[in-house]
Amino acid sequence: MKLLKELILKKGEVKNSSLLKVDSFLNHQIDPNLMFEIGKELKERFKDKEITKVLTIEASGIAIGIMAALTFNVPMVFAKKKKPSTMNDSFNTTVHSFTKNKDYNVTVSKEFLNENDKILIVDDFLAMGNAVLGLSDIVHMAGAEVVGVGIVIEKGFQDGGKILRDKGFNLESLAIIDSLENNKITFRD
Amino acid sequence: MKLLKELILKKGEVKNSSLLKVDSFLNHQIDPNLMFEIGKELKERFKDKEITKVLTIEASGIAIGIMAALTFNVPMVFAKKKKPSTMNDSFNTTVHSFTKNKDYNVTVSKEFLNENDKILIVDDFLAMGNAVLGLSDIVHMAGAEVVGVGIVIEKGFQDGGKILRDKGFNLESLAIIDSLENNKITFRD
């Protein structure tokens, strides 16, 4: 996705060989026009799929998820990291974040996923794939199906993309970064 | 806002005389078309204002904030409740949530607010007003100006609306609920 790659090159900051800071347009300050274009691009990439809901995880997946949901004209559900006091029965799993070196809970109310759902999972980054695998576990607990995974930035030098593709996920990453070595951003293709 | 009030009446669940559950369309499962209409309504309500950024707080403000940002064609910044390891210098304050009965930190990187900014603060709920006051503190730390506050649901039976209006905030709430007594939702007007 050309606009995205241009923004990554222009505004992304390589912090070290595995860490790219994109909080000026993707996950702290967010460019709404980029989000809208990402929504349209995800619609294009999954245009042949029947999708009933978009699923993501708080917080930085939400802006992407809501724009994808707008283009697909379906609800967006975001998994919470803490179960609110008002939530009824829920699906729960634990995800390990290598980036933050901690485990966190992922919770979705049973009210919002059911066995008829065809789910598009979206997220901002794909590194080791654990967030997607956790969300996928929750989808399966509901008896629903993951029909696609849409990622904004895949760290192609980490294992998540290979793991998900090997498991048969229909994964589309809008930008794949193969290296951040020597302070240089190298895209796949 | 008619569509919003209709959804609140149709899908809102009164849990007790101060708690309205709207997580089927506003803060867990989210209706993207409602968000888009909320963005347009906020643009209409603040059409005479110069706004350079939309500011909200994770997680349930993000979907609202990004749609408002889209209609104003400005960036959206969301305050984080934990400071990420990659964040440089930041503005910080503490907010007390009466709903959750706890204090939490609110953090915005100094990179994304400056003295030229004219800020629209948005959030899903207004109860005692503490989240808005905390965000406003952060805006003032940056030397910037709060030109408006856009709220989706104001709990008119709690003090936040009065406190903010008395302080001179230009506050627009898209639905004001004056009572949840006897399991009945009563709107102002």
C-alpha cells in the first residue's frame, strides 16, 4: 500500500533493529485519512469474503478496526485487556507480548461473537503473531470462523507472518518490513 | 442526535440508576455507521471553530475520535493510560474514575501537542467530568487551547456537565440523559 509505505519512510523512526516507532501517524497520533484508506484497502483485499464482524484488540487496533468495519458495513468488536464490571459471560485467553515482555488477558463478551460469525481480525503490527492467535482462539471458542487477518505493518524479520501463513490463515499485510538493520527500513518487494 | 437516542433506547441496558450499558454499539461492539454520523454531527456542532487536533483517551474514545478527526481533516491523538517504553517526554496527569473507583494516569507525548494547537476533546461518556478535566490539563501544559468538548452520552444527573459549563467549556453532548430511575431512560428535552 503506497501511501502507507511513504508514511513509514517519511515519519517512521527506527529505534533499533527490531523496533519501529510510528506513533506520529499510527498508534498515538493517528492520521484519519490514512485509516480511511486502510479501511478501503482491506475491503479490496478481502472483497471476495463474506465478513460479518471485524475483531481487533485495544487500543491501537481500534482506529483501524472501525474504518475497516465502515467499509465492510459490519460491526467492529474490540477485545479488552481488562474485563469490565458490567460485562456478562466472556471468552478469555492470555497473550504474551514479546515487545512488552508481559502476559495480558484478552476478553470479549459472549454477547458479541456467535457461531454464525465470519471474522476479519485486524491489528496495527504483526510481530510474533500472538495477539492474532489469541483473538483467533476467542473466535473459535465462540464457534465462529476467522476468514481473514488484516495487518497494517508486518515485521517480516520476525516469525508471526510465517506462523500464521503456515497455519493457513488468509493473512494480508499492507506493508511488510524485512529489515530495520543499520537504521534503514527495507520493505519486502 | 436522533439516531443516537434511538439506539440508546433500543439497545441500551439500564443496570442501575446511574449505570447505562451501551456496549452493543458504543464501547465494546461498535457500530461504525453510528461513529461516522457522530463524526459528522460533531463537525456540524463545532463548524465555526478552528480545530487543529482531536484529543481523546483510550480505549472507548478512539473510534469516536478518529471519525471526528476524519470530518475535521485533522490528526487525532489519544491519551494513553500507560506510558510506552518508546515514548519520549510526555505530559502527564492523574484522573480519578468514579465509575471504576480508581485513579489512572493519562499520558500524551510532548511531540503531539504544542502551543499552536486548538483542541477538540471527545469522549464516549461524561459523568463527573474528570477525564475531560485531565485531558484539558494536558492541553494547557502544552500551552494549547481547548476550543470544544464533544461528548456522546452525558449523564445529566451527575455533575460533570455543570462543572464543565461553569468553567466555560464549550460543551456539546449528543445525548443528555437526565434519569435512569425505575429502569427508564429519560432524555433532556
